[in-house]
Amino acid sequence: MRRGVALVTGASRGLGLATAVALVRRGFRVLATMRNPARAEALREAVARHHFDPDDRRSLQVLRLDVDDAEATAEFSERMLVEHGAVDVLVNNAGIMAEGFAEEFDEAELRRLFETNFFAATRLTRAFVPAMRERRRGWVINVSSIGGRFAVPSHAGYHASKFALEGWSEALRYELRPFNVFVTLVEPGVFDTEIFGTSLRRVGDGANGRGPYARLAQQLRTASDRVRRRWAGVPSEVGERIASIAVTPKPRLRYPVGLDAWASHAAGSGMVTRLWERTVSQWSKG
């Protein structure tokens, strides 16, 4: 059953790869974008392993897109609209993380985080939403983080970019609902992806083992490693959740994914929020 066209950013690995695979399995034609299409081999192999109809080569199209390049994004969006008429599902997944203390996080690094985690998503959304609105049908799924609801030390820049995405997405949801276009936030907790490993940037003295924050950084890293060992999920869990949202007629605004995300999501009351603050404070003490 062919469901329509779904566009996924950051699809070469991790959550984006898992999402592309899950959407193909649900019957979507997936436009999988990435900065370097040469890294698409893992995605192609995963689709070949899990796709119900491996002979249908129309199910996956790998495309080059640097989401940080505004001009390239505009040209890409125009081309996709000409070729496909409209995108039924837009998954803004591309994201980066950087570790660093707020005092030491310079503006250039902060802008770098916002460019990928916030502005890239808003650019693509604004490009594809008009066609969705005119057809009165569409899904915009923004991959945020439970870190878009709650913050921990040494990741202020990342949290700020995700908090911004959450607020923008919530307002957009209310604006588009009258047109039967649904905006949803997926909020993963800790998952086993490269965002916590080889692709993590460390900014400032503290994050690099120097200065007044060095000891605190080490304590937090030890606590974080403990959390990942205990709570880290597999990317396919997020991919399947996003695919299920894409076939839900009226999805909710927020979907936490992962045990740690659900536990944090429950912190809506003042009492639980205070407990969260005490927990984070204990991490800082080692």
C-alpha cells in the first residue's frame, strides 16, 4: 500500500536511518536526505534487510542536502515540490549536540547549534507547509528531545536550541490545525547513537578538562555514562514511533520515547520538578 511521500533529514545514521527504514516498511516513498550521500550504504542495507518489497526501488531515494545551507535548502525544496507536488510527511530529524558550560560557550558555537537544531527545521517546514495547507493534509514531525523540556548542566546550548524548537512547534501546531495539518514533537531520551559519541563536540575549558568547571564536567560525564548504560534504547524504537505518528489521523503534540523520557515527562507537577532538580544536583556532587 503506497501511503505517500515522506522526507527525512539526517537519514545517514542513528534515529534518521531508523526512521527512514520504518517509513519504507509502512508503505511511504521516502526521500532520505543527508550531507554526504556516500554515507548512505548503511541505510540502503537496512532497507534491504527490513523492507517487505525489496524489488520496489521507488521506496527509497537518497538525496544530498546540507540543512545548514539556506540557499541550498530553498533550491532543494522547490525541486521536491516540482517533482512530487507535495510532501505528505516531513520529519525534521537532523541535529547536533555539543557539551560545554554556559559561561564558556561562545556565541559562534551557540549559533552553530541553533542553525542545525532550530533554524534548519523552521526553513524546511516553511518551505513545505504551504502545499500541505492548500491540500488540507500533512504531518510535520519535529525530532526534539526530552532535553527540550528539562535541562542538565554542561549542555545549555543544546537545551536552548531544543527548547526553542519545542515552543515554535507548539505555536505552529495551533496555527495549522484548522487546515488539517498536524505538527508533532517526538522527544527521545537517551538512545545509542553517535550524537553522544564520535560526533559530540566539547566546547570550552571545562568540557576539555581545564579550569573551574573541570571537576564538575568529569562528575557529570560519569553520571551520564551511568544513565546511558542503564537507560539507552535502540534507534528503531524512535523510528517506529515516528512511522506510527505518520499514519495516525490526529496525532498528539508530544510523544516522549524511551523509559527515561517517559520518567522525565511525568515531571509536570511542582513536586516532581523539585525532585528532578535535586537529582541533577546530586550528579554534580559525584
